[in-house]
Amino acid sequence: QVQLVESGGGLVQPGGSLRLSCAASVSIFDINVMGWYRQFPGKQRGMVAAITSDGSTNYADSVKGRFTISSDNAKNTVYLQMNGLKPEDTAVYYCNGVILTPSPSLYWGQGTQVTVSS
């Protein structure tokens, strides 16, 4: 069983920055893909950014150039650096992990609220 614990959410003014952290209970070398998703009220979760175990990254178009996903293997932690935040980035952000073998398994953190408001 893999546990993912997010931290770093909060209230920030438009144009500000936040860094979210996702600490895994296992080595992130053993997690094939880790990502950040966000959920707006009344909507399904959508992918924000993802990073594979070999370091490849992918971003939603709405955050390209503003958000950066990275990993610290020594700390078993994945980060989401969010710059140039906009009110429309307000959402609950979830960390996600996918392990493909021996059978595909999906893990979620508990979520952290990010509010962008003046």
C-alpha cells in the first residue's frame, strides 16, 4: 500500500507563488508515474502535471510556462512549483501515483486546497 501526503496549499494573491509537496511512503523509483491533479467545484479531477520515474514531464496547456513539476528521489517527494497564479487556479490539488507492475495500481493523496484571491 502506498501513501501519498500533500502539503503546501493555502491562500495566495493573484500573481503569487506556492509550492506543493507530495511525500510518498515508498521509494518514488518504484512509482512509474506521479502527478498532480486538481478538482474544481462540481467538476471531475483533471491532470495538471506529471513526471515519470525517468524524469519525463507533461503539463496541461493551462499551466505550461507557469507550473513546474519536479522530484527529489532522496526525499521520496514530488513537488509542484506554481508561479503566476490566477484566480482560475483555485481548486483542490491532489497528488497521484501509478504503479504498473505486478498489476496497475492507482493511489491518491488526501488533497490540499489552493485559493488564489485578492
